[in-house]
Amino acid sequence: MNRFFRTTFPLLRSLDAETAHRLTILALKWGLYPRSPGRDDPRLAVDVLGLHFANPLGLAAGFDKNGEVPDAMLAMGMGFTEIGTVTPVAQAGNPRPRLFRLPGDGAVINRMGFNNDGLGAVRARLTRRRDRPGIVGVNVGANKDSADRIGDYVSGLKAFHSLASYFTVNISSPNTPGLRQLQEGDELEELLRRIEDQRRQIETVARRRKPVLLKISPDLDDDQLDHVARTCLRSRIDGVIVANTTLDRSQVMGLHAKEHGGVSGRPLLARSTRMLARFRRLTHGRMPLIGVGGVASADDAYAKIRAGAHLVQLYTALAYDGPDLIGRIKDGLVVLLERDGHRSVADAVGTGTDEFA
């Protein structure tokens, strides 16, 4: 960890969570962060979704909501980063306080409410970095007061098609009322159909297909998960991210445990990994998956991979452990691959699906 983070990290932890987050974003914009020491071990490389990832570790959406620091996160050693969630119109989100640490649980509760600068401002930022290397995904969402939520997702795809490495369609945040209903029944089929229609129109002109992934909730029951899996297989969606934050409170005991919002971090690890394995089984291993939820170590990331994830994302653990965690996870993954006789991450994907499901 560089000198800035070494000296200021304890101070940041003493501030309220949202203020600390904003100061961290500013530090990254000013270049005050540690750089990755060199190239990743080639055994960590992953080729999936038509993209080449130097390593499978990515930053989950929610940290860099407005596309302010994607290059800083890549420079610190991430294999990819995902900005957003971005909505068509800028919105302030829910009233503060809306972000709460539960350090004893290794968790965070948030009810941010898709606060972001809107498509125009974020698109301008990504346009300025257009020719820089690195995989940057864009997580798109719907405005709280939208009359056509599916139309909001379509607008996001259209706005960022020339700039995003991939898209994530976020229909699983618990902090926008009614949003999760898009995972159910005919609404999901309509969503995926309209997204595909928009992609065809864009690709007719651009002549390039960008991967689109669906991000689902960890609170789906077995019937709902089966419906999502079957609908995804019938569609042309490219992959699924498992999973978003949870409303379940059974695994948290901290001071703020009863605050409304989604829980992320360590309490989500077992739940999201089990769902990941079940989703891989339901889709017969035919769909690329990204595992997210509770990753705080190389063992956690490896569990996601063995459960069926081609790629892994994290966020909450970085708030507790700092940027050194990125290198520790990557180094640990190499050791675990060697231990189990795997020549690459791809060799390990899904080797523990039945165990985790």
C-alpha cells in the first residue's frame, strides 16, 4: 500500500462511510494510489465474453458510480472494472445517511438508490478515456420515477455502446421500489426481448456486438431462479452476474443491522456462492457467469470459480482491507491453482459446482 493509503486509511475508517468513500474517489482521481507491480501470472488470464482478461478479479458496480476512476482501479491490478449504476437522468438517490459499516460482520448495508450523474455526464467521462486500454463495463439501471423502466435500460445500451467493454443490466437492486419485479414472469422476457432488439439496431450500424449480462438478486427462491435460468437460455443474453446485495438479516448482528437496505460483504458469501452453483447447474454450464458477494480472500474467489464463475468481483472487502487485497487475492489464486493441478483459471471453473450447490 502506498504512503497515502498507509497513513490515511485509519482516518478514512473513522469518518462516516459515504464521506470516506467520496474522499477515496478524490484520492484516486489525484493519482494517490499504489500501482500494480507488473504483469499478472499468465495462469490467471481468462478469455470469456469475447474479451481477454489479464486476471479474473474485477471491481463490482457501486464503487465508481460515475465513471470517475476506472483507470485507477485497473492500474491497481484489477482485471476489469464496472462503473455505475447509471440511469438516463441524474438522480440524487435516497436521503443520507444511506451507507452503514458493520465491521464485526465484515459487511456494509446500503440504500443509496442509484444516485448518479446520469447518462450524459458519465458518457462524457468515458469518451475522454476512449483510447485507453483495459476492460470497463457499464452497469445500467432505471430511474426511480421512470414511466418505462425497460426503456431506461435500452437507453443505457444505446448511449454507451461505443464506449463500454460490456454491459450489466441491473434489475436486482433492493433500493429502487419495484425494480426486482423485472426478474419475474413475462417482464423478464419483455426486458430481454427489447434489449436484444436494440442491440440488433445498434450492431447494424456499429458492426460490433458488445456482451450484455444480467445481474440477479440472491433473494430469489428456487422457482424464481429456475425461471430466470430458463428465460436466459431462451434469450441471447451473454452472461449473468450472481448476485446483488441481499435483504436477509440472519447473518448480521452489528449496530446498524436493522437499517433498511441491501447487505453486502462476508454474510453474503455462502448464500451467493450456493446460488451461483445452482445457476450454473440450471444452465448446464452453457452461460458465462460472474460471481460476486462476500469475496475477501483468494479462498473466497477460488470458491466462486469452482462453483462456476469465470470471473469474480468484489467491493466491500476493499473498504475494510484496502488496495493491497487485490495483489493478495491474485497471488493466492496462483497458489490454489498450483495446489489443485490446474494450468489456468478456466481449468478450475465449475469443478466444485455440485459441492457448492
